Amino acid sequence: MKKLFVLLITGLFLVSCGSTEKLYAPNPVKKLPVAPEVPASVINLPLSLKIKELENKLNATYPSVLYEDNDFDNNNGDNLIVKVTKTDTLRLKIIQDVVYVDAPIQVYVKGRLKKDFGEVFGQSLGIEKTQDANFRLVVHVKSKLGITPDWQLSTKTETSFDWVEKPSLSIAGLSIPIGQFVQNKVNDQIRNLSGTLDQEITKRLDLKSKVEPVWQSMFVPRKVNEQYNAWLLLTPQSIGLTPLRTDRDNLFLNLSIRTGVEVAVAAQPRPVKPSPLPKLRTDLPADSSFNLQLVANLSHEETSRQLNTLFAGKEYTFENGKHNIFVESLQLSGTGEKMLVGVKFKGKVAKGGLMRQKVSGEVWLAGKPVVDTASGELRVKEVDFELESRNFFAKSAQWMFKGKIEKEIQEKMVFPVKAKLEEVRQMAEAAVNSPMLGDKVKSSGKIRRITPSNIRFTDNEALILLQIDGLLNVKLQKL
């Protein structure tokens, strides 16, 4: 009997000190493409034109004398001398998308009454009398502006005039019908005036030649921060024009450029081939707000090291000491939007009766990472055994799922990210205050809010996707 007992004890000892059972749950890490969708921003580019400059250009184009005929005998012997002059500066105003021009005009007419009675002794017999007069009127030009989807300026012009003094001429009691003649000359000048107005507005508002270089330059990556080697990437998609507006002195246009905005860190990104300037749209909002998506990086090596200082070598016992395991190491990684913790362990587990079996293996836990911007921390919630690990250990180590390990790991999985969020804020500030649309465009911005939108994982790090909202003022240096 004593011999049998010794054999039994020896057997149990051999079992407990013999081979180690390997319990390695499947690694749930799957390589998933990380391609966060970049939300589009609308960058508004306000343009302005001083109304006085356009008025001065019109007046410089038109001299004081608009038309002059100093010969009674031309125009089929019409017996009229006519001079049309501008009596004051052309007055221009713009209301919304309509240009109004008032031109004060004076018409000088000198008429001749001539009657030839033949010759007597070689001398011409006849009478010739002349009379002159001045008449005044105001010419009105009304031109409605529009811009086609092909960036061409369209104008719809209407003209009219009001006589201040109507034309009439009387010589020696004989009334000379000059009204229609004078009106024809005035109409000629009105046509010239409206044509010149259209040409000047078209030249001054040649948007395509001014916007196209800006559009092309947006595709070029621009360094916005030397310290982090940060580069601004724009992916413009469409461009629109809001309705024209004016104040007393200026005509305002607002171009809205819809674009993706990203900031890349490290190596200089390759430039993207620019797309042609698209057709002009009229359905984009006029807003000075913008959206920017940046990434804060948290390496798996860094977070794993933090956890190992807390858990490596820690012992857990289960079912009143029947099973005990020691944590050897922890490895952080992730897949999709889940953070994963691989726990490597070794220990001894009860196999029935007094027998204990050596074990070693690895079990995986999963949780939902969230960023608390107030405290500047990344925490992991809802930590539990990953499904494949739970299925793997369901028969051999059901005792492991008692809440000890997962609860403590959840409590300790708190990672400081405040410094990284501050880095992102600085990069965002640098980006919106950089010449993002080229050297001729001045931009200034202010960050209003930084909101974590998602967390994704690569092989080496966690990517905290941050949605940055702010205000952006952009101004073209000269139209």
C-alpha cells in the first residue's frame, strides 16, 4: 500500500513536471487597409474690385469730345456742324449684379441756311445765314452681369437717354429739322459707350486668367511646419461663384473651392497631377469655415512597453488556487477599429484530482479605444476576450473568463496623448496660416475645435483621426 502511494505521488509529480501544454489562441490581427475618408472643406476666396477704378478707366477711355463734324458740306451737304462733348465725368454705380452708368452730354449744333440765286456779272447771288444752339441730355446705360459655367462674362445691356434741352434750330424764321439727326449721333455714342463698358468689365473681371493659376497651384504640396516636417496636401474637386454683391465703393465676388485638406508628416509627398479648371458652379455655400483631418500617431511599441511595466511577471490565481498563471509579456496591436492585447503567459492548471499540468500560451483581448480630449488620454472600454480566444479556451480553460484579467487590463489601459494632440493643433494652425493657395493668396485661420473622429490601426501604430474645425480667411492680393 505504501509502495502504491509512492508510485501515485511520483506519477503526479512527473505529470506536473513533465511536458508543457501549449495553449496559443489564434492571432486575430488582420491586415486591413487604412484609408480614412477625408471630408471636403470649402475654401472661400473673396475677390473685390474698386468701383472707382472702373469709373476712372471709363472716363480715361472717353475724351471730353465724343464726336465732331466741322464741315457744313459733308454728309451729303447737310448744312450742319455738330459737336458732342462730355460735360462731366461718367458716373458709375453697381447694385448687386447690375452696372449703371450716367453720362452727361452736350450737343452743339450750328445750322446754315443757304440759297443760291445764280450769278450776275460774275458774282454769285444768294443768301447764307447761320445759327447755333446747345442742347443737353443724360445718357443711361444699364448692364446686367453674369458669368457662364465656362468662365465667360455675359452682359445684357439696355440704354436710354433723357433730354434736358430738346434739339431745335430756327434760322431766319425757318425751322430746321435736326432732332432725328442729333438723336442718331447720340445713339452712335451710346453704342460706343456700352461697348466700351462691356470691354472694361470683361477685362477687369477676367476671372479665368486669375483663378486658373491658383487652381493649378493648389495641387502642389506645401511645407507648413519645419519641426515636424509637415506638408499640406489639397485635393480640389470643384469651384463655384456666389452671387455678386456691392457696398458703396467695391464690387465683391466670392469663389468657393471645394477641396480635401490633409497634412502629411515625414517625407515630402509626391505632387498630384493637376486637373483642368472645372466648370463654374453656383450651388456651393459661401462660408468661412473649414474642415481638416489630421492624424495623431501612437506606436504599438510605446503602448506595449507601458503595459509591460504594469503586468509583466504578475500572477493571477483562479478557483481558489487550482490554477495559476504568470503574465510574461503583453503586445498591443489592432484591427479595424478594435484595439487588441495579446497576453503571453505560463503557469500550472489543475487537470483533475491532484494532478497539475504546466501550460504556456497566448490569449487575446479586444476593446474599444476612445480619446478623452479634456484629459488628453486614450482609454480602452469594453475590454473582453476576443471571440476566437474565447472559443479556443472554452473547453481547456473556461476558468480564465472570470473577469480578473480583462477588468484589470481595462483599468490600466490609459495612455497619455495630450502632447500628441498639441502637436496636431500646432500643425493645423501652421497649415491654415500658410500660403495654401499660392504666393499671391494670403490666408489666415483659427482653430475652433479638435474632435477625435475615429481610431484605426496599422501594423505598427494606432492612428487617431482628428476632425479639426475652424475659420479661414483667404484673400487674393490683387484682382
